[in-house]
Amino acid sequence: MKVQIDGVDQKILSYLIKNARIPFLEIARECGISGAAIHQRVKKLEDAGIIDGSRFIVKPRALGYEVCAFVGISLDHAQQYKIVVDKIEAITEIVECHFTTGSFTFIVKMLCRDNQHLMDILINLQNIPGISKTETFISLEQTVDREIKL
């Protein structure tokens, strides 16, 4: 069931996207409605699956992860998909895995301490049965970090 959101819901979402820790009473003042109404609307957005919790953003470089790489992965055969995904999930340096169309079966995002660490992980990745080839793209700098515009 699709939930209709109005301008107030959009405003609430905009505040929460910018700062998930903002007090509901502050949002209420900005929206011109009661704190109870904000709680009800946020609950409605959660129940509808529009909001799925809140998270802290951890900066990988602050933890010593200096290299961000995207790796395109091709499989020998499509039926090996689940086996390969299980192996990929066990590699802690892989922080995202996306099933794609086109040249690659998957594209994964990896965070590594340095280039040698990246090379070690790539060798392990390329030794997973079912992976036929990989292609690595190293991110030199993140230039866009965009929030959803409502």
C-alpha cells in the first residue's frame, strides 16, 4: 500500500535526513505543529517503510581506511550467484555489494587500509570459485555526497 505524504511529511523527512538526532520538538516548531503530531507522522512514515531507523555516519579514513575501491565482478555461470555472494559476505572489507546488469554480475565497494591491503583482498576475491574476472576502480576522491531531495 502506497502512503501519501504531504508537504509537512516532506519537511519532517528533510530535517531527519540532515540530522537524525534533531529533537522532534524542534521539528514541530519549524513545521508549526505539535510534538505529538510529529511523533504520529514519524511513526506513520516508519510503518510505511519510508523511514528505516537512523544511523551514525562513520568516516572510514578516521579508522585508517585510506583506499576506497569499486570492483566489478563477473561470474563463470549465473547459477554460482548464491555461492559467490556467501563468500563475498565473509570479506569484511566489502561494505556494499550490488547485483548489476551489463559487463559485471556484481559491483562491490571495498575499504582498505592501503594499496597492499587492497591487493591482498583482490587476490582472495579472485580465488573464489565461480569468479571469472574482476576489474578494479580506485576512488581518488569522493566529490559528491548528496542527500535525497524531497
